[in-house]
Amino acid sequence: MKPFWRDKTLIFLGIISMLFLVFKSCSYDNLEEYYSDVVCDTLNVSYSQTIKPILDRNCNGCHFAGNSSGIDLETHADVKASADNGSLLGSIKYEPGWSPMPKSGKMDDCTIAKIEKWVNNGTPND
């Protein structure tokens, strides 16, 4: 006959193993991928608080005054001109007929949605 404590130990280890597997299978590596509508705020998009920081991180390393491409995205007037002629959205959305930007890789969907919202709102300087 087996000792009484041995059966309880096996049951306890079985329960712990099952709980570990259940909780491990419920985790997500990228919450934005699963909850993009919750994480991506396109309601409060402004040039100074949203668009300018995005361009500073992704574009202005190459697109500054006097650069060899001839495209400057440092000021609101410059960005508005690129938005008005379609090159801003065409480039960041990697649309045919436009040079895909940034060259380091396409921006995530949320970032593109914020820029698109700002353009569709008339590119306000706010």
C-alpha cells in the first residue's frame, strides 16, 4: 500500500501543472496586435503632440532643410505641402507610384492611421 502523502503530492503537482498551462496559453506577446482598436488613439491627433514627434523619429533624420532628396519635413508648412500633394500618405502607406518611406521599414498601422487622420482633418497646425 502507498503512503497517503504520495497520492496528495501527485494530485497537487497535476493541478499546478494544469494551472501553469492554462495561464501560459492566455498570454499575448503583442497587445496592439490583438487590441489595436483600444490601443490606437486617433481621436486626439494634433500636429505638435502627435505628428511632429512621429516625423522626428521616422523622417527628419533624412528629410531636413538642405538634404539631398529635396524633401524637407521639419516645419508644418513643409509637411502640409507633402500631405497636400499626396506624397506623405503615398510614401508611408507604401502605395504604388510613391517612394516607400521610411526606408528602414514600414511604420505600424496605428502610426499610419494617426497621420492619415490628421491629413483627413485638413492638416491643422495645432
